[in-house]
Amino acid sequence: MTPSSRLVALMVAVTVLASCSEGGEPLTMPEATLPTVEPPEVVYPGDDWERDERGDWGALDRELAARGSTCVTVVQGGRLVHDRVFNGAAADAPVPVYSITKSLTALLVGMAADEGYLTLDDSASEQVDEWRIGPAEDVTVRDLLSMTSGREWSEATDRTLIRQVSDQTAFAIGLSQADEPGEWVYDNAAPQVLERVLAESAAEDGDVVALARRRLLRPLRMRDTQWPTDRAGHATTYSGGRSTCQDLARVGHLVLNEGRWDGEQLVSADFVEQMTSPSSDRNAAYGLLWWTNAEGRVVEVLRQAGFSADKAPYRGRLAPSVPADATWAFGYGNQYVAVVPSLDLVAVRLGRRPASPDQVTFASFTAGVIDAIS
């Protein structure tokens, strides 16, 4: 008999005995109580991560080093279980993280929404005066977060945004409204409009970099992370951030714990759930500036990650070999902040672009970490 079946039998016996006595009167029995199980305490880092080094990392480290990685950091249960730097890098030297910046921006937008500064399903024209007349008035903040805004996009406009214009926010706002919101198109200009949304709603004196420092970087003690501005002084909210593996692991740990950080709810669990769940049936692998592992129509962005050609959309999951609850912040060159809640796991890889899109993928990197720690 198993422990659980013994417990059931004991409770039945107690019930029968309590139902009768020699005089036919029910016996008075003390109320049965079952032991309570306390959830494990969540561990958060102070200035440094608490270490619990374990796992077999040789094969993964060799692969990452050969593919141009500069660092890898793995955290499980709030403790650093593996941390390596490669190819002459230094652990505390920030490197470009490209579109991982978008995922940090999503957290700032969620914080602003939580505090009532903006509403995700309201028109972004509430903060973007230029959109108050015309088709752009239909674009919501959520559309900008989910890559479904219908804003003008081409590789040429992307190159202009990134390489040529001084005021990237003004350029992004000034593009045309190509379609009604709805279709999924990976776009850099639309997330840059979120700089204006944050500047006009939640940022003191319109300073989004100061907002990021106050609400995200300092509370998480991300001491080696830099949030850049364009030449006009506006925060870049689509790309441009510089960080380290250990700093970005803190972001993953925040998301893993549903927006809680050391006794404080920095961003609501509801927003984190929305951010890491599919936001459109046009791409089940995309939430709100975070990537997901949900089942459905999947659209990858290999060219945006630096490779020569995209693959056709397909049905399935982005990383079928890893748990379905995995989610990622993802940047140019296959840089990742991987979060797997069911395994209490966060893993970060930064570095140069691999030679092939089949190297250091969502699936192979995350599965490699899981295999090494198992």
C-alpha cells in the first residue's frame, strides 16, 4: 500500500468510527489536519549571484566557443550553476545585445501599464500626436508590442533607421501606415515608436533612459548594462543595448518569477503572462517583444538575425525539443535570454553570429543547457 492509499484508508476508518458509538450517539473526534507544505523560498541575487556550480558543460562550452560566443550564464533555483566567458571576453564587459533591447522595452511598457500611465489596447495616438488623424490612429500600444501594427516596413527603411537618421523616434513615427493592424511582420521601427509612448506617459521629463535605470536596471542591480540613445538624445527601444550574461540572467530571473524581485512586484504577473504568450495567430512563436514556444503557425526571422534568407512559415513549435513553457529574449546573431519556468531555469548566451542559422538555435542552445544540467 502506498503512503497516499494508507492515508485514504485511515481517513475512511476515522469517518466510520465517528459515525457511531455503543449508545448509538456519534463519537466526537478531533478535527483531522493535514500537514502544509511550504513552497521553496525563491533566491534572488544581491550584488553577485549565489553559486551552486554543477552539471557537465564540456560539450556545450566547446560548441559555444567555436560559434563565436563571448559568454554563457546558467541559473537554476536562483543560483548560478554555470558561467563561462570565451574568445578573450571579460565577464563584466558589456557587449551589444541588439534586439534583446526590445524585450527590456516590453518590461518598461508593462510597468507603465500596471501603474495606469497607458493602456495596451488604447490607440498609441494618445501619446503620439502625429497619429491622431489618419489610419495610424487605429494602431494600439499592443500592436506595436506584437509586431502586428501594419506600419510601413522594408529592409531599406530598417537600414535607414539603424544607420542614417539622427532622430530614430521621429523617423519611425513618420513612416506610412501600410496596412490595417493584424498581419505579423518583424519590424524595428514600430518598437522604436514605444520610446515616444513611454516618454509621453511614464518617463519624468520624457527621459526613457532614466526610466529604465530607475524601474529596471537599478532594482535588478544590472550594474554592467548600458541603455543607449540616438544622436537626438532619444532612447533606442528596438536595439542598441549593451549588457553581460550575468546581468541579463537577472532579467530572465524576473520573468521566471512572474515579475517579482526580492519581495517587490516590479511588473505584474498578468503582464508577464501576456508578454510570454502568443499575441497573434499569425505567429504563435511571438508574444509581446518576447518569443514563445507555443504550438501553431511559426514565423522565424533569420534575416533579421543576420542570415541570408528566411525560412517559410511552418506549423509546430519554435523549439520542439524543449518544454513548451520556454520563452526567450532574442537578438541579432542568435543571442538569447532563455527562460524555462517548469525547470526553474534561466540561460543566457551572448556573442557573435554563428556561421549558419542552424548553429546555436533556440532549440539547440536551450536543449544543450538542459542536457548539461540534467
